[in-house]
Amino acid sequence: MSNTAFDPEVVARRVQDDDADGLFVLDVRNEDDYDEWQIPGTTNIPVYDELLQNDFSTLEDHLDELPKDEEIAVVCVAGVTSARAAEFLRDHGFDAESIENGMNGWGRVHRQYDLDDVDGVVQIVRPGTGCVSYLVHDGDDAVVVDPSQYIDEYLIAADERDLDIVGVADTHAHADHVSGARRLAGELDVPYYLHAEDAGALDNVTQLADGDTIDVGERSLTVVYTPGHTPGSVSFEYGDALLSGDTLFLRSVGRPDLEDSSEDAVREAASQLFDSLDRLTDRSADTVVLPGHFSDEEVRPLATALGDLRAETTNELLSYVEDDDETAFVETIVESLADEPANYNEIKQINWGKQQPGSDVESLELGPNNCAAN
């Protein structure tokens, strides 16, 4: 193996597509950073601070734990200390290379999945951040839903399929990642769609309301108003598919505390969310749920029939909706909220148009997905 860094996209493919045989991922970051956010299936030897000082003694103490018959992909924060570790390992006979740009690079990976069970939908997943977006298409036309700030990913996906992007939509004003929707729509001179309740100080928004449609070739996306996660959250119906945004996930629901974290406000938003979920689940069991986020689910693409989702026991909050138990739903949310997404206030200000993104806009959103209610 030549002394070149591992492409994070290649690591993602090998880790997630049952092609990881022969690849050992070694994370050299500090333990707290590793515990918060890591590439699935990695091994942590916390020597980051020592590597900054070119101290390899602890890493040397762990050499017997590393495989000599596999490629070793070493990851740190940005790819600097991992490059030092990889060089040290090569000097000791290991086939080791650093992952380019470290966890920063991992957070920028996007992967495309065409959905076999849904006609006209491409799912675009960011495995490092838990964000999911969509390219919905019919004929030669496409609409992008919930794009990341890396808009080239969507231009490339459309170009690969000979599609013209005719519109861009956000299901809500995001708190966990910087939306690329306005920039993509502006670059292509196409409408940007968002519900009025989430439009903030934005100009040039085509405001959505319940029951509106967005044309996609000879078909259309139908807007379903589903407030709760945010006041302006919507979902989209597209044939048998339900793009549920941050309202309904496969194993949880969207948290209702990122607009106002006071208990009274959370309870009110949770009650709205309960009603929205009750409305969403009143659909055919064959409806395919396509969420806007995931946690550690390994299934790709992320798609589950609504009937299966209702029958499973892995989504506790949805089970309360099925039982028509709003009290248990609200109380469980209030009692089990996790840490907020990193920098979520600043990200929301950017997505509302109230703050311009700075030079740190890419690093703002890096970290684990914390958009679920529990």
C-alpha cells in the first residue's frame, strides 16, 4: 500500500457494505471525544495528546493488540496526529495509513442509495452526522429535500441521472446542520420551499402550507403539516413514500425542545408532535417511511414500511401514539431529552437568515446526531 491517506468515502463504503474484512480502523483521539462520536466498529487507543508531542510510547505499548495481516486506517480529529501514528506503525511493520482529514472528513461523507421499493427517490446519507436528504425525481425533473451545505453532492447526483433540479425544499429550519437549500436554489435560480412558521428572516422563500403540492415532472410532492419538532415542520408524501423529516424517525421522533427549552414550551410542542404523529400514522401500512435522521441503525437505505414500524417495539414514543396515550408520550419526552446538537443555536440563526455563516461553518455541525427525542 502506498503512503497515501485513506479516502473517508472509501472507509465508509468498506465499513458499511460488509466489505470491512481486512480493514482495522484505529481511533487515536482522547477517550471522551471517542465516546461521544466515532466511526462504527473502531478501536480506540487514546494517545492524541501524546502524539501532539511526538510521544509514541503508549502507542508502542499497544502494538501487540494491532493486526499485522490487515490494513489499518488511523483516524484522529483532522488527520495530523493520525498521520504521525500511521507513519510510526509503518516503521514497525504495519500496513497503516491515516484517514484523510480525520473525523472532519468522516463528517463530510455523503452516500447515495436508490430505493428499490420507492419509485423516483434517491436517499443521500451522511453516515458521520446521521443526516439524511433526498433527490425526488420524475421524468427529467428533480426536487432536492433537506440538502446539506455540500451542494455539489446534489448537483453530481442529479447530473449522474440526467436530471434537472427544479426546486429545493427543507422540511423545517434545521438545528443540527447548516442547510444548503437556499444556496442551491439560488445557484440554480429555482424556488426554495419552506413552511412560513420556520422562515425566520429569510427572503425569497416560497412558503408552504398544509396540502400544497410541489411539481416534480408529472408527479408532485404533497405537503403534510406536522408541527412539533419545530413550529413549521412538514413531511412530504410522494406516491407510496413518506418523507417524514424530523417528525418521525425509525426508532424515535423529533425532539421538541430546540425552539424553546422551558418545560411548558416543551410540553406544548410535544403535544403538537403527538397530534402530528397521529396524523402521519393514519396511512396505509404499505407507506414507506423515509426519515430525515438516523442514530446507529445499520440498514441502508433507511426505509421501513409504516405497518412494520407500528408493529415493532423499537420506537417507544410511536407506541404511545398507537395506544393514544398522549400523557405517557409527553412525560417520556420531558424526562428523557438528551444533550442538544452541537452549536444548534448558531446553526438555527444561520438557517433562519439571521446570521451569516463564518469560516467555521463546516465544523459547526460535526458530531453525533442528537435530534431524536430519546
